[in-house]
Amino acid sequence: MKNIQMVDLQGQYNKIKSEIDTAIFEVIESTKFIKGPQVEKFANNLAKYTGAKFVIPCANGTDALQIAMMALDLKPGDEVITATFTYAATAEVIALLGLTPVLVDVDEKTFCIDPVSIEKAITPKTKAIVPVHLFGQCADMESIIKIAQKHKLYIIEDLAQAIGSIYTFDNGDKKQAGTMGHIGTTSFFPSKNLGCYGDGGALFTNDEILAEKIKMITNHGQKIQYYHDIIGVNSRLDTLQAAILDVKLKYLDEYCKARQKVAEFYDTAFAEHQKIIIPNRDSKSTHVFHQYTLKLNGIDRDELKKKLTEMSIPSMIYYPLPLHFQKAFGAENYKAGMFPVSELLCKTVLSLPISTEMDNEQLNYITQGVIKAVKE
């Protein structure tokens, strides 16, 4: 049996090696390492794939979030609502810009931001909401959009874990993750469903004026070289990464289906085990399974993780500590029990390996190992 990894990037590369190598060598031979034609080509192809009118590549997903907030002219003191159960980058950029991160709880089934909690947290200083499409499915965007419209708030979607996920509105309209708010932001970190071989990110918008401003911000605030109209940053997707991503984009649907197949295998294996709660699928959103995250009931999560490690089965805890208990976000200002769902999840979730190259031998070994460890 092949060694089990959380994500098998080597196996994925081997399948498309000739295409990737050709794309890389074309860039090297051209020596257009920055702003080469592959960057615009990838952006256009990603726009076609997602249905977004404009896609603006940048250096990484964290930059994408920061640039989005800069483009919306958010000012120090403005409040931005986001989930406490997520990776730190989402709230980090809010604080970095002098804005005030307002943390709220998540839905106990989807683990995505809870719309009821959003509305309760709105004050006259609230200017934006950042829903995180966690682990591979969209947050409740229908409700979030209604709240944002009611209170005249911006929506910045963080789709770093859910590119390719499709949300269906009550009227039957279907939208890709990242195309429903004012701006969508994503990361192309290597382990993402659409990942490059280094760092990379992008922003999505359907607003032409916003798109133009975002482009300027990513390029030092200039539209014409050496003429700086606004304060910007240096955040570019390099040509090599764009060329790699353009190859992999052709396979994104295939990758999503492969992950869904792995998830279905896990679901079937764990269906009869009451102590193992499989991931919920929201009826409005497809799930592309950036992570396959179990919720454990009456099991010592850390002990289970230790047993799996002894069996050479990797697993990860996303996330061991909610943002409101992190020192960087003023943990001293929060009390235990303020966000009960997130606090419970941080104690009970465990993510299993999921990637595009897993085979049944590996999956059988993992599921049997988990079941054995739970029963011991």
C-alpha cells in the first residue's frame, strides 16, 4: 500500500506531469516571470469557470482578503463580522488594517458562519461580513445576502476552501462560491483543491469599478506605470504559478469528483457508528471536500489521533482553538461559553486524509483503523 498522506501532491503531479512541465518550461524560455501572458490567460479561464465577470490574481489568499477590504474603503474603527471557527488569516487582515474584527459563532451542522449570530452582532459601526465557506461548502448565502442588504453591508466571501462549490438559491439560481458577494477571495496554496506550486491567490467581483480598483491596489496603486493614484501593495501572481494553475484548472471538476468519491466511501464506512458524526451536506450547496472533517461524540479526540498516528494514518485538527481564545484577538475579553458551537467543535473535530489520488486499499485501511481505534 502507498504511504497515506493528508494530500498526495506527488501523485497528482505525476498524472499531469507532461502538461505541467511543458507549461513551466514555456515560462522559463520566455523569461517573462512577472506579468507574463499566462497570468491573464489563467484569470480569463478562471472567470469563465466561476462565472465571475472579473478575476484579479494576487500573491496569496491573505493578500486577497486585505486587498478586498482596501478596495471597499473600510476605515479604522469599522467593524467586520466573521466566524470564530476558522483560520486566523480571515480575522488577521481585519485587525491589520485597523478595523475591528467582530467574531460570531458557526452553524452546528455546516460549521460555516451562523446568519442569526451575524444579525445579532450588527452595530452602527458594522460595515462588512466575511463568510468563510469552510471545508468545502458554501455558507448560508441566501440569508447572509438578505442581512447585508437590510443593513447596507458589504460581503467579502472567503472561498479558499471551497472553489468549485455551487450554491443554489430558493429561486433556482446557481452561483459559484466567491461570486455572490461584492468580492470573493481565494488562496492557491498547494494543498487547496486548486493549488499551485508555491503561493498564490485571487479576487473575484462582478463590479467593473471594483475590479479596476483591485487591479490598481495589487500593483502599487497604479493604473499607468509610475503614476500612483491610490495607496496599493505589491501582490502579484507570478507567471510560473499562473501557468501551473491554468493546467490544473482543467482538472478541477475531476478533482472535486474524486474528493466527493472519497467522502462517500468514508460516509458509508462510518454510517452505523454513533460516536462518529460524518460531515453534513447543506441542501443548498455542493460540497467539494477540501477537508473531510468528523465530529466525535464521546471519544477522546487527542487519544484517537495518537492511535491513528501509530497506525501511520495521518489526521489533522482544524482548528484546536477558536479565534476568540487566541491571544492575538484579545482572548482576555472573552469568556468560555460565549460561542458554544465553535468551542465544542475545537474539542471534537478531526479531519481525515482526502485527496484526488486515494485508492480503495488506502481508504479501507483508514476506515478500519478509525473504527478499530474508536472501539478500543
